[in-house]
Amino acid sequence: MSEPLRHPLRRIVIAGGGTAGWMAAAALSRLCANGTTRVTLVESEEIGTVGVGEATIPPIKTFNAMLGIDEDAFLAATQGTFKLGIAFEGWHREGESYLHPFGAYGADIEGVKFHQIWLKLRAMGIPVPLADFNMAEVAARMGRFDRPTGDPRSALSQLDYAFHFDAGLYAAFLRRHAEARGVERLEGRIGQVLLHGETGFIEALRLEDGRLIDGDLFIDCTGFRALLIEGALGSGFEDWSHWLPCDRAVAVPCARAGGAAGPILPYTRSTARAAGWQWRIPLQHRTGNGMVYCSRYWSDDEASGTLLANLDAEPTGEPRLLRFTTGMRKQPWVKNCVALGLASGFMEPLESTSIHLVQIGISKLLALLPDRSFPAHERAEYNRLTAIQWAQIRDFLILHYKQNARGDAAFWQECAAMPVPETLERKIALFAGTGRLFRYDDELFTDANWTAVMTGQGIIPQAHDPLADALDGAALRDMTARMADAFRRTARAMPFHADFIARHCAA
């Protein structure tokens, strides 16, 4: 039996609220029951939050389940909808589109991955669409949704999903959850970060009204300002804008297309524009829209004008501008301070990873939760694992830009010509040759994710795995035909997405 910590944390201070702050507070609230640890969150209602992240990926279900959150209640409270993937329009060539769906393609056979079977069928002159073999994609194309079943004999067991929701409402929902479990919220603006004279550790936060908030562990959720991790501790920043050149975004909500009775698409839409891309995120009460762009090619007015000209309905607010530099803190954990959310870095929301990056930061902190001695090896491991996962997500985003065949705009030409990290270069070469894919170090994105985007961006392997040649071609043709038919029939039997929401989780 392991020995208890000799110096358990007495007070954890979370600087800043918003989605990141309240996710951290909700997750750490379990410590309030140990009789020793207090969790305090300091935020000011005078300071706004960015709050544009409204789309997620499937692992958020694990986070909500860890908190014991009822899914229908959460969706009703946050005006949430279901998400089966992301539609990319015009990313490879103008006029082309593909869906990056959640969940696996088909089923592996005798250890041969399904996308290799698909490649073998192509080589046999049977060019069946890969999209026909993903349950989430087939349902998304029909505008339908149902929760997956646990029966592996059912095609519905292969469906996976995430959510769209109002990020501000999600933060408020988590605040209620956290406060009910003992988290203390203090209203106030941080005026000064006080450091220990010898160790350099953070001792306390001084609020502008003079109050001192002391603590053992500090979580920096102060957004781009990064008051603790950068302003006080000088972590440093690793700039990735030479690979991901977009540096601005403008966001605006609009009315739900078709009014309150209109359809709700069960996927995010990302549309390539001349100097960036436009997002569309359907919620129950409105649609979230935004433009991510490169300021070297577009002015703010050009981006805002293009966004407003391409909305599905009338805007319901004023456009909000966001400036950013893509990259991450060189050390997201310094001394007794861990940065989460925008304080830890920024990755554009192309693959809806913003909230997930908060989630993995929290999960790694819980796995490496220190005592008051703050062992250096625990900090080092947190920073090492975090850097790996951020770089893997970075590479996945770069792939979308690099593998484009758009010769219509200088921005896209620049992206196609740019050198990419060796890690991505190797991944592209392996896939382009014989469809080989490998996952490293608990990588977020699976073979199915990489296959969807590689093929969607025009990379079709030159050959298939030789192991696939040991499988009977005629049998594969018949089996895949039955499989595609099962996916179609299952999707047609699902309720429409809006009807499912009305029945289970209407706001």
C-alpha cells in the first residue's frame, strides 16, 4: 500500500474563470472532500472571456462522465447539439468537399486495416466511396442522429459523437457543479503576483482591492494575458506561425437557419476562403460563425465583410475580433503554476481541439498531482507529455493547409509550398506510399482521423498493404457491399437530429 503524501496541498488557486477555469474547478472539486484541500477560483466579471470555442471532439464525453454529469441535462443547459464530424468545403480544391467523421471505418479483417481493404478494392477496379463505411458520416449526410448501441453486431455500435454548445453556458453549468461541491469563487481583478524571494514560487495573488489570496498550487486560466505563467514566471513561448500562418479571427452569431423549426445539421462546417477559413457551428437557439484568417493577406474589414456576406441567416450580434499567435508555452508547468486554456497557448479551432487541450491538461495534472514539495521530475513529465500532444495536434492541423491544390489564391499557394515538421513529413510519406499509419505516445488522432483528412486532402496511396492480397477479392467485394447497406439502413432508421434533440435534451 502506497504511503500518503507527506505534505498534501492545502489550497489550490485558479486564476481566471471562463471555460478553462471552470473545467479545472469542476475537476479539482473532488479534492474538497479530503478534509485538507480548498479550491478557490478568482475571476472578475469586468473581464470578458473569448468564448468562441463551441465545437468539441468525442473525448469530452469522458470528461463529463468523470464529473458525473447527465448528458441530456448538460445539453439542455448549454443549448447543445450533437456533432458527428466536420465538413471541409473547398480545402483541397474549390468546389470539392469531404467529411472528417468520428469513429472507425468499416471493420478490420484478419489484422488488415479497413482502409487497406478499401485500397485493394480500388486496385481491383471497384472504387467504392470510403465515406460509405463510417456510421457517423452516413448519418451526418442524412441529417440524422441516435446514440450508439453497445451491441457489436449492430452498425450503430460504430457511431461516435461529440457536441456543439454555447461555451459561456458551459462555463456557467460547470460553475454550478463546482460550487455545489465546495469550490469557492472570489470576485476580483488580479493586480499583482507575489513570488517567494528565494524559491521563485508563487506565494499569493494580490487583488486590486488589496486582498491577498495565498495558495500552494496555482492554475493560470487568465487567457492570452497569461499573468502567472508568463507575466510572473517567464515560461517563454514557442511560435508555430511559420506553419500555421492564420493570426486573427472574427466571430459573430446568427439566427438559426430556417427559424426555430429549421433543421440542425449534426456536424461542424469549415469552408476555405481566399485567406483562411470560415466556421459554422449549429446550436439549438442560434448558429455560431467565425472567420480564421491571415492578416498578411486580408484586412479585418475584408474578413468581417466576407463572413457577414456568407451567413445562413441574419446576424444577432456584432462581429468580435480576436488576435492570436499559434504556439504553446515552452513550459506549461513552471514551479507551482500550471497554465490551462489560452494561457498555455493557442491552436486554431480547425479540428475543435481547444477545449480538448484544456481537458488533457487537467487529466495530466490529476495524474501527476503533486504535494507541497513539487518534485521536479513530475513537472518535467507533465511538460514532456504536454509538448508531445500539442505537437501531434499541430501536425494534424498543418496537414490541412499543406496538402491543398488550390492555385487560386496566394495564401493557399504559400501554404502548399511551405516546409513542414519532419514528424508530419514522415507521416505523409508513409501514407502516400502504401497507406501506412502509426500512432505514437498516446496520440489523440487515430488511423481513421488521419485517413479521412489525408484522402480528403487528395493523398491517395500508390499501393496497399501486401497483407491485403491474402484476402479473397470477391469475398471482400460482397462483404463491403453488405456493410455499406447496413450503414445506410441503420442511418435511415435514426430520427432526424432536430427531432432527437426535441425528444431528449431541448433547452
